[in-house]
Amino acid sequence: MVRKFLGDPTAPLALKRGDKVASPRGDGKPDPHQFGRVVDGWCDVADTGSGPYTTSYTVEMDGHPEGRFSVQEFGYVVLSDDDFVRLRLQRKWREGLLVRHRRVAERLEPGKTPSTAILVGTGSGEACEACDEPILPTHGKVSYTRASGPPMYLHRRCDELWDELEFGTS
């Protein structure tokens, strides 16, 4: 047997560094507590270069860089970008890192203005609060400004996914 590692073009690995995966629950859906990005992987290949072979990947747990878990071949669910953002939002809500209801109605006296304003534009490198990726000038951006505290920046697509999860819209 020969061990081949992630990044080796001759290694028959289905995943690559940075791919988003989750451990499957009993029903086959992604486990919302165990998901992240592939950081390493290897496979043992027969000396002839053909199967059967064993594959294993190391995944950095989302939100917990010190936490890693391993997934074996067929022991993972590949996540779309949207599914990854949905799981990330749910984790941040669960851990209290984001307030779930960002559009809270305020009790206002007559003539008062709400402290939250929603602005839509393009990014300039701010970090998206949902996916933690930069919002580039080529991306649509939604900003939630507040009377106190820093504004919240989201990619337009992340904002849509937030609405979908929070209000059941799509």
C-alpha cells in the first residue's frame, strides 16, 4: 500500500482542501453540530495504483479552529455554499454570537425615528456576519445600521438565506 495525501494529483481523493462537509445524522442530513472545511486528507492505494483504497479527511470544525474531526469515505455530506451558510447561521444563533431577530420592531413615540436602517449597495471588503467571508466590490451588500453599536454587514445572498431561515421565505 502507498499513502497519498491531499494535494497529490495522483491521489484518488474526492474532496480537496477547503471543501465544505458535515458528518451525516441518522437520517442522512448534515449534522448541525459537526461541519466545517476539509484541511487535510489521505488515502491508502494498492501498489498497483488501483483500488480498493481507504480514504480519510480531517475537517476543521466551523467556529472552533481547535476542534477537528475525521470523516471517512461515504461518511460525510458535501455541503453547498448555501447549506454551509445556513448551518453557520444556526451555529452562531445557538452560541449567542448573532442575534437571531435582526429586525426587531421598536416601540416608538409619535414622531420618533427607528434606530435601525437597512441600506443596500456593494461591498468594500467588510466581513459578512453570516459567512465571515469578505464582501467584495463585485458582491451585493446589505447593511443594517443601528443607533448604537457597529453596523451589521451581510452579502445579499447571506441576507436572503437569513430571511429564509428566520421567516420561512425563499
